[in-house]
Amino acid sequence: MAAVTRDTCAALDAADALAPLREQFDLPPGLIYLDGNSLGVLPCATAGRVQDVIRREWGQDLIQSWNKAGWIDAPQRVGDKIARLIGAAPGEVIATDSTSVNLYKVLSVALASVQAADTDARRRVIVSERDNFPTDLYIAESLARQHGFTLRLVETGEIAAQLTGTAGDELAVLLLTHVHYRTGRMHPMAELTAAAHAAGALVVWDLAHSAGAVPVDLKGCDADFAIGCGYKYLNGGPGAPAFLWVHPRHLAQAVWQPLSGWMGHAAPFEFTPGYRPAAGVKAFLCGTPSPIALAALDCGLDTVLAAEALGGMASVRAKSLAMTELFIALVAQRCAGHGLSVQTPADQALRGSQVSLHREEGAYAIVQALIARGVVGDYRAPGILRFGFTPLTLRFVDVWDAVEQLLQVLESGEWREARFHQRAAVT
């Protein structure tokens, strides 16, 4: 890339069709927020919507709001909005619980399906990346122990080999996160799903760092199950409900997911003692949903869906790639000699909407020094400075200014100050 100036970045902002969408968010003045891959920015509409749920729907209408305000249908209604972002159809996605709980549900169903079909008990291996997000591995380890499976953890470059030959014959489920949380590497979903199916296995995709950031086509890729997070690129707020998707072929018969709570019952208000699963993805509900949390997530989804009129996820993806490309180039041009290496793939087809830098010394402290200067990224061990790029809220001048602040932190050595080395509970 040719030398870029701040004026170049300002010109890119002036030509950006998505620029007006930034006005949907309540951004603190002067802040450069590069952590939307951990927690999305507050939409302007959220506070008023949540207040209305609290003061009018709960405060005035009380229990009538389960019917009057449609609280009871919120998990499906919000799920239908998520479906538009991940290549699913209406009625196939449910917004509920957390990613960990939802993974427990869908992976349990996947393993049960394999056990039912695998009469000679050959397929008893769950394969995942050794460096996958820990909660996914913890849940998979728990289920493997409960049901007599083995969790096999492999390096990224070894995944393909697990889908052929003897290893493929043993494979029950391939469990992967579409965009890696630490490096930003994006797996080829269609290719790996097809290979797993050819081996006779099922696939579970974690979309925590994908939904709302990169185009996803679950139906087009013929995936089996997917889960995802509501508080990252979907801007649903801290601890927002997560979501799950199940391919309709796995819902053709009544599904018995392991957390068979009353909201997943075919008729919850009959109050019968025996469980009878609801039809379709609604069977994956468990306990009572939170209307307040779902209202906040609903507002967050509206900010992402607003891009549909401006080219949709294709436009979001194009801006994301332009921003990550610019960031990588500016770091190379301006921060050379300071011990930074890029961990995120140079190949755009393998890159999510983040850039991760590695530094042997002081990575955590450098992130803290940047935060003190109003540039918010985060740290992931070992030695990763992680920066998320949310095209709906970021400007190209923000990219320039972030690298300028990074350069100043490195050149001044201020990151060596003791205050930046004090570890907080959340990094």
C-alpha cells in the first residue's frame, strides 16, 4: 500500500456509504473504540426502549405484557432478525440463554444423533482446535465425559487431516469457531462442512465473532448447528442473550435437547407433568426469557440490519476489510522496529473483522496505555494486542489516529509505567 496520510483517511470517510450508520450509536466523544468484538457500542435507541419495557410494559401492564407486549414470543421474533444475518430462514433461530448453554444443547443433540446412527460405535471423537475459545472446549470436554466420547484437540493446520481416512471414520462432530477469537483467522465454513459431511460427521459452528461482522450463509454451507453471541457485533449489551440455529433436517422429528425446561414444552401452560418438546427450534428454549435483555438485543440488531439498505453484509464486509488492511499497512509503515508482528492472516478470505498483534514484551501494558489515551482494544494471553473493527461505528480517521497513538506509546516507552502493569480482573 502506498503511503497514507490522515487526509487520505478523511477522504475515505467522506466517500463511505455506511458513514451515516455511526449516528445510531451513543459513542463517548473522542473515544476510538476497537473492542466491538468483545462488547458492542450502546445504540441510541436502547436506553429508551429498555426504559419503556421497565416503566410501561412491566410497571403499568405487569403480567399482561407477556401477551400484550409479546414478551412470550420475543425469543423467536429476535431470532428471526438474527436469521437475516447468518443465512437462515424465519423460524430457524432462537435468541436465548448464553453461548455456553446453547453449545451444551446443540452439541448434546449432535452427539445423540451420531450415537443413534452409529450402531457399531466407531464414531466417538469430537474434534476441535486446540486454541479454540475455552468455554467451547470446556463444554465439549464435559459432554465427552458424560457420553463416552473423546475430545481430540488439534492445531489449525491439522483439521483437514481429521476429516479423512481413519481419523474421519472415528469423527462424530467437528466443533469450530468460525472466526478465531485470538488471531482473527476465519475458517472456510463451506469447505470444512462439506469435508466433515463426506466423512460422515456433523458440524457445530460458533459464530460469536462472525454474526454481524462477516457474511455467514449457514443454509448455503449446509451446516448442521450454530450458536452465537448477542453482545459483540450485534450490540445487544453486556450479557445479552445468545442464539442458536439448527438445520431443519435435524428438527424433522421431535428433538429432546438435554435442558428440557418448560418454555421448550409443546404447551407450557398446560402444566402437565410429562415433557413433550415443542416443534422446531422452539424446543431449544429452556427457562423463562428476559424481556428486558431481549429488548436491548432487538435494538442492537436494528443497528446492524440498518445496513441492508446500504448494501447489507457485503458492504459491511468490504469496509471491514478496507479498515483492517489499512490498520495492518499503517502498523507496518509507522511502527516498524518496535517488535510487533501481525497474527491475523494477510489473506482477506481468511480474515475476520479484527487484527491481532503480538509482542514478546509489554503487550498487556501497551493495551492499558492505549486505553488511557482513549484507544480501547484488549489483551489476550500470550502477548496479543487485539483490535476489533466494527464498520458501523468506526471511521477511517479512527484507524489512522489509533496507529498514531500506538506509535507514541511505543516511542515514548510510557507503557513501562507501573500503573499500566497492574492486572485487572478482565483483560
